[in-house]
Amino acid sequence: MPFYYRLGDIPHKRHTQFRKSDGSLYRETVMGLEGFSGMQSISYHHQQPTRLLKAEKIADMTPNFVEFGALRHRHFMTVDFPKGGDVISGRRVFLGNHDVLIGVSRPTESMEYFYRNGQAYEMYFVHDGTGILRTNLGNIEFEPGDYLIIPFNVTWKMDLNGNEHKFLVVESPTPIVTPKRYRNQFGQLLENSPYCERDFRPPSELETHDELGEFEVRVKARDQLNRHILDHHPFNVVGWDGFLFPFAFNISDFEPITGRVHQPPPVHQTWEGHNYVVCSFVPRMFDYHPLAIPAPYNHANVQSDEVLYYVEGDFMSRKGIERGSFTLHPSGLPHGPHPGTTEASIGKDKTEELAVMIDTFRPLNVTQDALEFEDEKYATSWVAAH
């Protein structure tokens, strides 16, 4: 995130001696983006982070994309998505391209190992469940509605409270950040942005370990999963500072922008990466022009595929949608409200819908896993007879 934060103990000046009580040095590590010209943080460790006992490949992680077939709108219903495993092992990719991967996880177990994504940012939208995201830069408690944003190379594990958990998962080979138009030249969020820095929750507790032994870190890189065995606990950081760190933001803290007539989707934008955006549709007052039509107008996705993940409430422009549904409206086709929903929206003053939208500016591919949950009637559901 483009704001400064620090946690724990750090020396007065970077790249200078920082010693333990016994006189030995803490080990400094710079984690930065874009060849040291982008965001970075500096952390201080009990042991060298390079100390490795063993490395092995576990599995190939390339998504199993299939032939898209005839161009059509698609609906994937995840109410019966299988529970099991932890948040990593239980994850399945539904949609993706070179810019983003989109999937679901319904874990039932806390992680027994540590994890690091060396090729992508990760975003976990918490649909159900609570727990703690434990990272080498500190811990973050999470609850339903939280976006958890985890940058490249952060080492973490997730502890779950209870058994009912569900996450919308996004992987991005580019940083997931606030839209540039929300920020001034110094990176501070503007007064007219739908949130501010105080809405973000960076790590609040630094969990520091100094023990030696054998510790498993699974690392995703080059589209494969690897097992690294370290001789020291990976959470051995005594302090850090910088602009690059994990954080949480709850969708309920997104302040909707409304108007006299129906507002276009960009007013709901929450995050952006290269060639895609993430938007939050939250409870809000409807348009207040005396002749306003609250339901969205028909629109063609020009150079954009639109994915909607339905979280809670009645989505007033759709029929046959349930909690946890995905819809994919690909570029090349117009889409809009289902028959009868436009008329039904007139005169209503507010909506309680909650959804996450991901618009990509290159076509999305579909995986074999997604096809298991497809509602094949959705493409023709705009015909009134249906």
C-alpha cells in the first residue's frame, strides 16, 4: 500500500549495524518491487533468511483451462463447492488469463505449514468465517467482508476459527493497489475517494520466533509449488518498516457513491491491477431523480469481461442468482437486467445487495473445475418465456 508503516524494533538508519543484546547482528532484508524503484519494506531478522536445508518441487500449478465454446453469458453456482483442506490446498481456479486468476476455497483446516507466493499478489475476500492471518510482518485478524491483500514474497499461514469458511481468491502477477484517481501526487487518498487510510488494517502484532529446527515453507513460483525446509522459524522478524505489507479492508467500510441517475460501475471500484479492476457493490441509496430507473441499463462489455461474485442480499437486476454465484459476462455481448427487474426497481429507495465485481481488459479463460458448477440455462435466461 502506498503509505508508510512500521512495527517492532528497527535501527535509526537503514543499512547500518543493528545488534542484539549479545553483540551479534540482526540480518537486514529489503523486499522491493520493480528493481528497487517501486514500493519496498525493510525487515530485521534473527537469522539469515537465506538459510535453506532442502528444496523440492511438489506440483505443477498451471490452471487447466478448457475450450471456451460458443460465446455466451455463464453462471457458476458454488453453494455445493466442496469443503476441505486448508485455504491453499482447498483452492480451485475457475477463471483466469495472464493478468489474473479467480477462484474459490472452502477450507476446514488451519495451515500446518508456511506459504509464500513468489509470483503473484493474492487477495482473499472473506465470504464466511473468522481467523488470523499470521505473517512474517505481523498478524491480522479477519472476519466476513474483509479483503485480505498479501503482497509478493510475504510468508504467511492462516489459522481458522471454527469450520465454516469460504473465500473468493484472486492471484495477480502485478500489485493490487488503490486506483490512481483516488490518490494525490503524494499517494495520500483524496477526500472524494470512497475510503481513507484509517479504514485499512495493517498487521497489529508482530509474532517473533528465534527457534531453530526444520520448518516447511511452500513457495509458489514459475507456476509450480515447491517445498523449502528452513533451519529456522520463518517468523523471525524483530521489526520492519516501509510501504509494502499485507493489510485488511472490510467491504462495509467502502462508502458508495450515488447520484440522481444510475451511476456507472467505475464508481464502485475498490482495487486495480494491470488490465483488471475489482469493484464493491454495497448497500446504498438508489438514484433520486424523480424518473430514475435504479436497475442498471443494458450495456455492452467493450474490451472487458465482467465477473460478479454474489455475496449477500437480493441482487435486484438478476434472477436465479444465489449466495456464492459467479456470473461471467464476456466482451462481445450486451448484458443487462433480467426481464421484469427494471420495472420492479422503479420507486425503490435503496438496495441491500453485496457483491464483488472483477472486470478484466483481456478475455478470461474457463477451467474444467468451473464447468462442474455451471448453470447452462443462464445464457438464455433473458428470454421472457424462461
